[in-house]
Amino acid sequence: MRLRREPDGSATLLVPEGIVSLNETAAAALALADGTRDDDDIAAELARHFDAPDGAIAEDVRTLLGDLAERGFLTR
Amino acid sequence: MTPAAPPRSLLCELTYRCNLQCPYCYNPLKLALNEPELTRAEWMRAIEEAIGLGVVQIGFSGGEPTLRAADLVALTKCATDRGAYTNLITQGTFLDDALLDALLDAGLAHVQISIQAPERELSATIAGTDVFEKKVETLRRVAGRDVALTLNCVLHRLNHDSLPDVLAFAEREGIARLELANVQFYGWAYRNRAALMPTREQVERGAALVAETSLRLRGKMDITYVLPDYFEELPKPCMHGWGQLALTLTPDGRILPCPAATSIETLVFPNVRTSTVRDAWYGSEAFNIYRGTAWMPEPCRSCERREIDFGGCRCQAFLLTGDAAATDPACARSDRHELVVAYRDRDDSDTAWSPRRLDPALR
């Protein structure tokens, strides 16, 4: 799995034989998923960064990372 | 019409040569090339240009791509160095330690290894040669390394009943991604479709078993089960639309909108030896002819699904009706749907098949 910045600044996730376009929050979440942080750490950092309530982001982060882990693209 | 979006994905068919003879291969019947295979320098030029246009996913396939081992390593490095994600689609019989090391050094991101069956005897019957043990060895070699791995098994009537054993084999080997694709009928598979067409019972039993196994192995193994479109009432969204996302290069440099496009004998495809990839993608008749929705006949033209499945598969439309612009007969709304129904529901007494082989007499 590889996170990629396109020339226009948008983010793309490259997975085996697949291309996923990411929104800014998803891209930021994945950039933080480096093995040293758990879902809650990532959600908290994003909430700070985007100045949003913790709870709203936590659910999205869990769904995104859970989905990628289930497909075998991410180890938790 | 809005201008075409740039290509994102490129499949490089490095050679049509292969040491296996699988009757379900989608390669054309005519495996002998009129022109020599592209040289390494020609491949590099095409790959660099494609990446420059917007390609981020590159697959190396064939035939068996590892038959051009040194070129495969060089091209993997060329693509990786320019930021592309690289996939090797192989049957695994030549992927030894030295080649795997070299490919991983070159930046290879993903290996897809195919098996024909979950055991030696049936595997040899289908592949025409006894290579199952070799494949298992390769599978374990790749699984032990830091690279994404997918196990693939094409399902058809000859091996469908061994699906429970395919699943057990994958689980035993600790496979994280398993792709079970019911055979699609192009090239050799089209020639052999009488013998390969699964029964409805096989397809439905398979779907139920995969659903159950996916649930049980959730988080451990991701299983894709590709339904055969002959058994569905709606066509597949082939290539996400003609000339929308992907292109394929054949071993002799033809630039195709889809890996099976040489089936369409009425089209002339541009070649990287005489055209740039840019001109082929944006300017050639072969890429523009079925782009968008303006070319569609009824019932596609006014169908609410026209931007979902794009009228289905152009190659299948041509193979079944002789007209590549026809609605894909796999669609229940096609006035030629009976062609698919007749084939799907026929009696299964016809079981002869031809092994894939290079025969210069074929045109």
C-alpha cells in the first residue's frame, strides 16, 4: 500500500492492482498510520489539526483503517 | 463530449510465451506474433511515456512475464523509480530466489500467483504440465518476503467442485488476499467455453461457500469472488468504460483499451512502434470509438445504467454478435440475450477442449 501525492495536490492510495482517491482527512489519517499510533491517537491528532470534535473523527478513522486492515492492506 | 481523462493503469504483456497450456487463457488464439516482441528499450520508452501521461499502476503479465526475467527487473525498476506501483502477474514456475531478490530490489510492490487447482493431479490436467509443487514453493517464498501477495485461481467447470479445497489450501498457506475469478470467455477460453462453462449449481454453491468463508476469516483473508456475467442479468462494467482508465500493451507493441480487445477484428490498434501513447489514448479511432455514451445503441442509450456499466463488454458483444457496438448480450435487456442463455443452459455433453499452444497456422 502506498500513499501518493498527485501533481494537483490530491491524494491517492495505491494498493495491489487498485487506485483509491482519498479526501484530505483520509490522506492525513493514513499518513499518521505508521505503526506507532493507534486509532485513537490518530483521531486525536486529526481533531487537533482540523479543529474538529474528537468523536466525529474517531468513528471515520476506525472505519477507514478497519476497512483497509480487513482487506489485508494494513496491519494493526 | 468532454475530453478524455488521462490513463491511470497500464498492463504490459511482455510475451505471449508460456510453459503452461491452460485452456481458460484469455490470450488470443494466434499467439505467434507478426512482429518481434518489443525490446527492453521500447518497453521503457512506452512505460515512461505512460507514467508521464498519468499512469500510476503498472502490471506485468503475459503469457508468462518472468520468461523475460532480466527485462522484467529493469522495467520494474524503471516504473518504480518514476513513482508507479508495480504488480507482477505470474503463474510462478520461474520465480526463484535470485529473481525475487532482484525484483524486490527493483521495487516490486505486489505479486499475484495463480494456481489451476488445489492439488497436483487436477493442476497438471488443466495446465498440461506437472508444476503444482513448484508453485507452492514459489508461493511460500513470496509469502516470506516483504511484498504484497495475492493468490489467484480461475474457476471453471473442470475445477469448480474443488473450490472448498482451494479455500482450505489458501487458509493453510496463510494467504491474506485470494482472488477467485470465474472464467471470462475471450481468446482460448472462448474457444473452449463449452467445456469451461460452469453449471449454475457450481456458481451458486461457490458464491455461498465464499460468503460463508469470508465471514469466518474476516480480517485474516480477503476473498474476491468474481461472478461470471453469463449468470447475471446485468453486464459487467468492463474496464470502467472503454478508454477511461486503463490501457494494455501487447508483446508486439499494440496499444489496446482492454486486454481482450484484439478479439474485435474490425478495429485497427495503434502501435508504440509507430505512435506515441498520447496520440493512441487521446487521438486514435480505436480508443475514441466506444468512449463515453454517444456511440451507444438502444436500449443502452436511454438506460439509467449507461454510466454504471457502459453497455457492458465490447469484446463480448463482438464475439457473440459480430457487432462490437451492440449491447453486451450478457445484459437481460439486450435483444440478443438468448445467445447467452442458450449457452449457459445447454446440456453439458460437450466437454472437449484445446490446450493453449502456439500454432503458427492459426490466424
